[in-house]
Amino acid sequence: MLNGRPLASFFSKGTVAIMGHERSDSCGQFMSIAFSVVSKGRPQNMLELTLVDVPKAAGSYQIGEHRSICKNPGIINAAASTIIDYDMSGNSYKLLPSSVNYLELTAHDPVTGEVKGTFQVTMVVDRKVNSSEIFAFPDILRYVGTAFHTRYEKK
């Protein structure tokens, strides 16, 4: 749910994509999961939330402000932004740290890269694009009880 509505209904005609990617570094093995909602028609608008530094193991994790995962193990970073017609930057959002922000990873298959879970996060606009010709994106994004099931791209 995004601002009280299913993700797919964020735009009157839109599609939802969930993608994941794997990465390894000196701090360990992690994945990122991106949730994109794309409108149909012109201009084509996209809203994307990315959860970064997600441990590759089932469990409960805090979503916190962006910091090095090596210094803050178990804290996932979040970023959100909008894009208009695939080539123009829109709003950027930052985490609202006073809200309850978490990821519950309920299943992880290391062989297939399949992951399932739910999350809750609130983001507030950090940089806003003002134009009467552009879709009016909200100032606050509240993802509540958002369930997902996807596979991440293995390297």
C-alpha cells in the first residue's frame, strides 16, 4: 500500500515492477530491492523506492538513514525518487526517521534468489520539482504493510 492505496492504483493507469540485484563487498553479501510504479500515457511518470544493503537472510531489519553497512550492520538504507518521461529527474525523497521503518524478510532462497517479505517505510520530499505540466507527486510517501515476492539478479 502506498498512501492508503494499492501500488498498482497509484496512477490511474499504471504498472508495478519489483526488481532485485545482488552485490558482495568486504562487508558481506547483500541485495537491493526496487519497487517501481510507472504510469501509462504521456508524460510517462515513474516513482521508485529502493531498499539497499538488504542482508541475504530471512529476518527483521530496521530501515534507517543512509550510512555505511559496515558501520551499521542490519540497518537497511532506503531511497525514493521520481522520473518524468524516462529522462527528467523529478522529486527526491528522504527517510522520515521518526516513523516506524522496517523490512520483514520472511523467505530467502539462496539458490534461486527468491525473496518474500513485507515492509513499512515513510519518505518525505527532499527536493521537489514544481511544474504545472508534470504529475503532482505527493510530498509524503507512506508504504504500509507492503508485501512483495520477487527474485534478485544473481552475479
